[in-house]
Amino acid sequence: MEVTKQASGILSYDYRSTRTVEATDPDDPVVEVENVRMETPTNRVPARLGISFGVVYYLDHWQMKMEVPLRCCIYHPPLFPPNGKGKRTHVAFEFTGDTDDENFSFFTFDHPWEIASGRWVFRVFYQNIKLVDQAFDVYPYLP
């Protein structure tokens, strides 16, 4: 089992739907998208509302094409959601990845309270095996 990281950076996508999955914060919905496109390959991201960033990767050299359970953990500077539940320093969620196909994990600054400068790290696991480990430096956006 291998992973080929195709690219990391600023992404765009077409919105498909929103669904709730078992995540660190069950009040935090996960957006389902299609047609994900890498707009700017980079590991430096402006802290700006509406920016999406993450990693695109392939699950290579599996014995057959199939769906596999994956877990994504995104570690970030402290965020303070308006739900009053206190400080949050990571989000984790499970999803299905496809072998021998393009997969992606990303975060979008949808709300002002989610925007935080500093180090953001994306890690994707299959069972307890780390497949992806990508850091981003999010910097203050000055228009």
C-alpha cells in the first residue's frame, strides 16, 4: 500500500451537498463536493474567508480497486466556535477513499471564527497507518 501525493495547496470545487458525519464536533457538518481542482500549489495559505486548502493524493498499489475507510485529522491553532463549547485545536472525521483514484482532504474558511494564522497539519490514516502528512503555514491576509 502506497500513497502518491499529487499536490497540496489552494483548492476550488463544486458544491454538491452537506452532510453530518461522526466528527470531533458533531455540530460541524462536512461538505460533499465534486470536481475538486488544485488552483495554486503551495504550502502558504492566506487567512481569508472563503479560501479552501488541502491535499490531493492517490492510494496506489492496492490489490484491487475498492473503497477503504480513512480518517483525516486536521491540527490547527486554537479556534473558538460560537457554540460556547470552548477552544478547539483539531478536527477529525472519517470518510471513504478510493484505491487507484484521486482523493482529497481539505478545509475551507467558511466562517470568520475559523480563520487562524499559524501551522495547520493534515494527516490521513488508514487504520493506524499514516498515509498523508502535510503542513501548511497560514499567514495573515492583508487586502
